[in-house]
Amino acid sequence: MPHPAVDAGLLLHLLHTPTAGPLETGPGAPHLTVAALRSYATAAERLGFTTVRLGAPDPSAVLRDDTPAPVRRAVAADPAFLAGQPSLVLRLGPDLPRERTVMFNVHLDTVAGGEPPAFDGARFTGRGAVDAKGPAVALLAGVAAAARSCPAVGRDVAVLVQAVAGEEGGALGTFGTRPLVEAGHTGRLNVFCEPTGLRHLPRATAAATARITVDGEDAVDDRPEAGHNATVLLGFLAQHLAASLGRAASGEPPFTVCVAGLHTGTLHNKVHGGGSLLLNLAYATAGAGAAAERALARALDEGLREFTVRFSGAPPFARTAADAARITRLDWEKRGLPALGPQPEWGEELLARAGVGRWPDEEPGFTCDAIWLEGLPDAFTTVLGPGSLDANRAHAAGEFVDLADLEAFADRTAALLTAFANDVRRDGTRHAVPVPARVPTDLTEKAGTA
């Protein structure tokens, strides 16, 4: 059978439409998310979809204690922030009960940067090619192919598509996916379209982001002892935390630390008295997240004490050593987010019948908006898409995706929908049976979600 036809023109149009949000680009850059969503909706409507919703959530649905600090700051600074980043819900078929509905989630926002989009007949390049505009376009091809070959799709089985903003930039779905999930736009089967090499990943880590800030006094380079040297202090803490948190504590749930950005200044002729260090702590369970937060707080206290002992006898840094604990603070950019845990066995069997392989348990997963489906009763949630975050250079220079991979994803989508429809028609819905918890020992956060 020929592969479903992926709309190259639509994908190129979306790649040319800048959808990196303000959290990625800052103010002043073009943010055409609304235009991209309308183009996507128009293409979907030609395939038989209807638009259920196109709009932004109310601030009251976004501003919560567990909403990442950058989102809360952005909404406070600009009342139009949310209105400029709406999300879209499409549906193929009637409004059916959740047990007869499949939901796909794609994000059309991207990280900033990237080269001009191009297509050479075999490969698409440009920001969003693999993460995740390419999968979004291939998804439509797969759904359309399923509806053509299996009339139950779009008649006995409804297909929802969430096309969201706010997956990137550290928002983690708090103004895109989460409000749509809470509004009930979900299915019995829920698939988040991210690059997984066409293997389904039935789990998703979450992450806490810590910011360690040093707020001291600057000094002239001729009198370095007069100020606080944030560069030396934060550099020391970065190494200390990397060593302390890089090894799992005995008896504690596992988590992974990413020692991320460190900034104090750019001048050579002064002592920079202030700066910050960012760390990401990825975890697979709420307990592991809480353990990671405790471990960081302990390691920071230990690091400050060790810095004071080591540098109190060095005149250029004696003042920094004496005041280290006073001028250093720990804040959380995000914390307390859920992680997607083990899924019911019936979903594993369904994916297997559809010919979709499974992501190995020993291979680290990543963070994405699928975390917001944690705890949804009698439902199966997984992550599935073409390409690879690293091999296809998502978030990096030269991001690309091959047409063959998009076509293969469309094939898998069609096969999955057909298998789900066959189950509904033949056996009705199946009872969810929990599977034993699989807690991986090596966790990562999807690049750029911090």
C-alpha cells in the first residue's frame, strides 16, 4: 500500500511561520502562532475535521502555584500574553464518549533560532521540522488515511487533535495542554506527538528548575577584595552540585541533574558581585521530585560551608567567603509538576497489534506535555513520533526531518486508529489493568523545556 500523502506545502508554510513564543524570543520578535493554527485548522477542515475550539485560556486557569515562574511573570507583565498564544482543538467525527475517542496532541510552538526552511524533495529543514510541525502535518495524513480505509474512524470513533502553544520556553503546557485536558478534550487513548523514533514511550518525566542567585557587591579589578566575586562562588557551587547530585543517594528515588546556565557578567575589568546558576532536576515520580528538591537544598548548604572554609584565607575572596550564605539564595522556577507514570496493559497490547514498537525501559525518556494526563482514569497515554530529538537536531542548528519518516509516522497513526476502531467495534472498551511500576534509573528532560 502507498504511504499516506504528507502535505509538503502545508509543512513548508508552517515552517516559514514564526511560532517561537515570547518566553523563547523575548519581546519584539514576530509571534504568529494564531496564523499557524488557523492554517493548520483550514488544512484539517479540508480533510473533514471541525474546529471545536481556538482560543486562549482564562488567566485563572493558568496562574497556579505549580505554574512555572516565567509564565507567571509574563502574564503579570503583559495582559495580552495569553491571548497571543491560543491553542486549537479539532475533531473528526461526532462528539462521542471518551471511551470511543482517540486524542492526539501536537505543539506548533518552537524554540527560537534556526535556519531558513527548505525542502529538497526528501528532507525538510528548519525550526520545528521534527519538533513538532513535521509530526503535526504527518498526523493529519495518517488520520485521513485511516478514515478512508476504515469507515468506523470518524463515525464510531472520534479523533481529537490538540494543536497547542506553550510546550516550549519552559511553559510545559500550563497554558496550552493543561487547560485543554482539564476541559475534557481527552480520549481513552492519548498520543503526544514528539520524536521517539516511531517507538511509543508510555511515560514522561517532569522537571524542577532551581535558580541559585548571588546578590553581592561589585568591585573594581584593582581592588577585588572589596567586592563579592559571584563568578568564583557560583563556579564553585556549580562543580560542587554537579559532584554531589550526580550520584544517586542510597535509598532515595532516582533523578537526573542538569547543571545548566551560569551567568555573572561579560566585563574583564571588574569583579561581578551578582549572578545566577540554573539547574534542572528531572524525575519520574512525585516522590523522586520531592527527593530531588531536598537533595539540592542540602547540597547547596554543604557547598556554601565548604566554600567559606576553602576561600576564607585567600584575601581576594575573603569577603565573599564570609558572606557567602548571606548573599546566596535558592528559588524555584518550577516545581511540583506531575510525571506520567505506568500505563494500563490494554494500551500496550493495542500498540503492539498496531505494529508500534515500545521504547525500551532502560533507555531514558524525556519531559513533554504528556505529564498532564497523569491520573486520567481508564485511559492510556503515550508519546510517539518520527525522528529523534538528538539525531534530528531538535532545538539545535540544522534541525531536519525526512519525508520518509513523516510518511512512516502517518502509517503508524493510521494503523493505530484502525486497531482502536476494531476494538471498539468488536469487543467494546477494555478494562484498564495497571502494570507494575517501571522507574527508570536514568532520566532526562527534553532539551529546551527548562
